[in-house]
Amino acid sequence: MPLILNIETATEICSVGIAKDGKTIAIRESSEKNPHAALTTIFVQECLAEAGVLPKELDAVAVSEGPGSYTGLRIGFSVAKGMCYALDIPLITVPTLDSLIQAGRKSEAAEKDIFYCSMIDARRMEVYMKMVDSKGVVLHTTSAEILTEEFLGRFAQEGKPILFSGNGAWKVNEVLSKESFLVKDIRCSARNMEGLSYKAFLSDNFADLAYAVPFYLKSPHITRAKKRL
């Protein structure tokens, strides 16, 4: 009966949850602008209190590994690795796009023959994306893509409905308008991590605490401060 703390800070949403046997029993979330530094550790404490769990009773900590916000991912990893080191428990890294796909699959009937595509905003018309079929076979591996009608049209030619999830999914509407494209308001959440972190725990699929780093996919977008006159 593993107790796993799930931390999701890959996007604008700060989300922390505790799952028991793969089911979330306490969760805290905020979509305020850049709340991660201020709220992540507070949410950890509040979830532990709500679940009636002591830190030493946790069996593992899972963190959303990216791609996503450079700063958000760094904060999530710092908290997760710090807790694992202090408590001497394993670290689990969960691909952010996979957790969004899992959320999309839960939102639809399991027997539907449908493609699932998760997208994270990467500025302008670019997204980080991944697509699988109803059996989980990867149709498009994790990559950074600029959305165009030609690019998305390749998948439409398959004739299968496609469910888009994530905070970059709205961009599909800017490119295509088809009944076969379903855009759902599914955002990153620690709740979406519960099944994947549980499966990783049962398989002893743990990250190396010393060397685990976020999966940024691209270099961070850094702007310079304007010179004052």
C-alpha cells in the first residue's frame, strides 16, 4: 500500500497530491501566476496534514519531469529531491506529456478508437507534444513542433478522432476546424500522475537521486532587462 507524494510544477499550475495505492487522497492546486516557489512546500505540508500522513510514512516522491517551464521544473525537482534525500526514499520522475495523455484517456470511454495528443505551450505557435493511439502505441514521440495545417493534417488523414489536452491544446483551434479534433480543457495536475507514479513504484522504476534532472527539451527562453534611461 504505497504512499506517494506527487509534485506537478511543469506549467503555470502548481499542484501537489498524495496518492495511496494509485488513488489521490489529498491534493492542493493553484493556477496563480508563478506560484511554485511560494506554494510548493506549503502544499506538501497541507496535503500531509489532510491525509493524516507523516513525512516518514511516505514511500516515494514523484515529480513531473517535463518538458515545460524551466523555472517550474527546477523548483519541483529541488523539492522532490530534497525530500527524498532527507527521508531516504526513492525518487520517481513522470513524463509530463504522458500524465496529460492519461488524463485524456480517463475522460473518454476506454473502448473508443481514438488518438490522444498532449500539448504544452512553448510560446507562439510552438508546442511540446506527444501522440498515442487508443492502445498506447506512440504515433508521434515527444518533440517541439510548430503547429501548421500541413503538420496536423497528417494525423487527420488517419480518419480517427483526436483528443488534444494540455495548456497548448487551444492552439489547434487556431490552425484547424474539424469535427474530428476534440480539444479538452485538461491541464497538468498531480492527480494525473497517480497511476503512472504507482506503476513506476511497483516496477522499481526509480530515478538516480544524484543525477536526475528535468527534461527541458529546449534551452530556456531568457530575456534581458531593458536598460533604464
